[in-house]
Amino acid sequence: MNILLVGPPGAGKGTQAKKMVEKYNIPQISTGDLLREAIANKTELGMEAKKYMDAGNLVPDLLVEGLVKERLSKDDAKNGFILDGYPRNLEQVKAITDILNSLNKKLEYVITLDVADELIVERITGRRTSKKTGKIYHIKYNPPVDEKEEDLIQRQDDTEEVVTQRLKTYHSQTAPIINHYRKEGIVYDIDAVGTLDEVFERIEKVLN
Ligand code: ADP
Ligand code: AMP
């Protein structure tokens, strides 16, 4: 299954992708995670990307394209993948189409996770991630059982100010890609308000 998850920041893409990885045994390819890894490793690409991420803007297309191409070419993506956060504008739609063509693959499901902007700020500012396991938590909606067990961190761009800009970027640049895929008849709209399990059940219905 070749899947793309689309939705505003905080819609639950990472959370649902991790559940899908477990059930369907295909990798999650998150450009946000790949970029944060590059920053943690202090690579040149990471240092360049950080400026854009801290401001809530998209990182230049060419920087992200290379990361995705390399990751999609790995062996574990040969039976399917979950793209999380890429493509994020119409230029990147062209790029991913070319990358997938060159690998003899194509997208089969574009799943949108729909959440109103009003709910996003609370989801984003309450997000915590375990440094040790990469698990995604929320201080209210999905708290860890034992906080001391997990080395929780808050993302630097998860502030109210930056998320406001990330939402603007989403609506102006990313949301238009959905219409592109609608014309191909592969878009499935999911209501992403509900418990984590309720949202996952809606996704399972589409994929089963
Ligand atoms: P994205 O990858 O789309 O940015 P995440 O999966 O990281 O979003 O989720 C953002 C925050 O919202 C996290 O703190 C997560 O625990 C929380 N969250 C995810 N899904 C739900 C949900 N259905 N209801 C409430 N909170 C949720
Ligand atoms: P995310 O983890 O998906 O919320 O992404 C965090 C940040 O990484 C975004 O606000 C962008 O600055 C950057 N980013 C992630 N994916 C992309 C992409 N496909 N194109 C450009 N920038 C991206």
C-alpha cells in the first residue's frame, strides 16, 4: 500500500502513521522527522533547514526532495510506505510523481485528516515526544503512563506563534495538493476529531 497522509500540523498524521506501521508493516516516511534528524546530526542541510522550520515556513523543495528520494529507495519501502508531510506544495507533487515513476511506483491512497484550526493550537502546544522511543504524546489527550519512564521533549516549533504561521503555510501551499489528487480519484477524507482509536478505525475502513 502506497499511502500519503495530508492534514494541518497537529492533525494526527504522526500518531496515526505509527499505528499504521504496526498494523500494515510498512514504513512511515516523515520529512519533518528526517529534517529534525539532520538538525540533530548538525549536517549542513539540517542547519539550513532549521531557519525555515523555526519560522513555520516550508524548507526549500530541493533540500527535502533529496531526502525523500533516498528514503523511498530503501528496501523496506518496496512493499509500501506511508508518506507523512511530503509533498507539501504543488512543486513537490511534481517531484514525488517523478520519484515514484522512476521507482515504478504510484500513490494509491491519499488520506486527509480533517481538524478545524480552532483545535490545532491546543493539540500542538500540548504535544510532547519521547526522545528515547519517538512516541508522540499529548499532555491531556494522550499522556504517558509513567512520565519518568519517558524522556519527554517539546518541539521548538510547537509554540502558538509558530503554529499560527504553520497553519497559514498549510492553507496557502499544502491544502491545494488535495484537489490535484481528487482529480485522480484517490482521496479519502477522514474526520480526525475523536479518540486516537476512533480515528484509526476510520482509516482502517478505508484501507481494508
Ligand atoms: P501531526 O503529525 O499531524 O503534526 P501528531 O500526530 O504529532 O500530529 O499529533 C499532534 C498532537 O495531537 C499530539 O500531541 C498528539 O498526541 C495529539 N493528537 C493526535 N491525535 C489526536 C486526537 N485524535 N485527539 C486528540 N489529540 C490528538
Ligand atoms: P512536521 O514535522 O511535518 O510538522 O514538519 C515540521 C517542519 O519541517 C515544517 O514546518 C517545515 O518547515 C518542514 N518540513 C517538513 N516537511 C516538509 C516538506 N515536505 N517541505 C518543506 N518543508 C517541510
